[in-house]
Amino acid sequence: MNENATRSVNLTLLMIVSVCLPMLGAIDAPAELDRAGERGETSGSCSGPDACRGTDAGNTLATHHNLTDDFSWTGTETITYYGDASAATSFSSTSDDNADGYLLELPYGYGYTVELSWNHTGASFYENYAFMVSLGPGDGSMVSYYSGAWGYFYYSTGGQISVGTDGTTEGNTYGGWYYDDPP
């Protein structure tokens, strides 16, 4: 083969690539690849347990922590908060130390999933009942884990309960939605 032919082919390919590359840069990446809105954990400015607020999230609407501003609402996000149940007493659904409430004001079209997990190593029968997730409106009509709630979920033998507003539940044995369709 002629030496000049190889050089000509290489130069031709180089010219084609140099023309095509700027055009490829103008193509936007698919939305599925935009992970800028995802966060794995809370930032380093955590003030303590109960959603990094440093104060007890409480069991009344007045003491619940509003988490709405923690989200950017630009797509799928995952934020992890760590809690503290060391002050919890024996079973009491009304004790401020045993119940923490959080508020989310969702833009139209959004939903959420709550995953509650705890150290279940060496757990006894009663510890399977120790944690519960209850979902309901944040307008003050939900006055306990069941009264005014959309549903509540409890009893886990694995130390994890997950509940989503899309109707999915995992890890719980008891509880459920009060209506056929979740919110």
C-alpha cells in the first residue's frame, strides 16, 4: 500500500473528528444522567439527632421539624438523617421521647419514601414492636400515629420498615393504609 494513502486516510479521519466533536458537545446529556440533585447524606453542618436540628422533633405539630427546605425538588433525591432513641421509655405512644414528627410540603407530582432502620442485633420479641412509621397530612388533623393518619406500619423482625406515598411498604408485618389508595 502506498505510504501517502495511509497518511491521507489518517488526515481525513482527523478532519472528520475535528468537525464532529464540537457538534457532539452541543447535545445535552439525558436527564437520567443528571445526578446533581442527588445527595446521599446531610451536609457537615449537622447539629445533632432528629434530622440534624439538634432539638427533639417532638410529638405535636408545633414541635415537628419541617424538612421541606432540605430538598431541592429538582428530581430524585435521597437524604439520610440519623436519630437518637436513647431517651425512649417503655412503650408509650404519647411520650415526647418516644415519638418524632417531621413535615414535608411537597410540590405537586412529588412523593416520598420513609425508611426507618435500627440496630436489630440480639433483638428480643418486644423490640420487633419498638419502631413504627406513620404517614398523614401536616395540616394538624393527624393528632396521633393513627388518628387522622393515612396509615401506620410496625413490627419488624429485621430492623427496617420502609413506606412510600406510592403505596409501597417493606419490612413491616402489621399495619397498613386506612383506605384502598395511599395519598
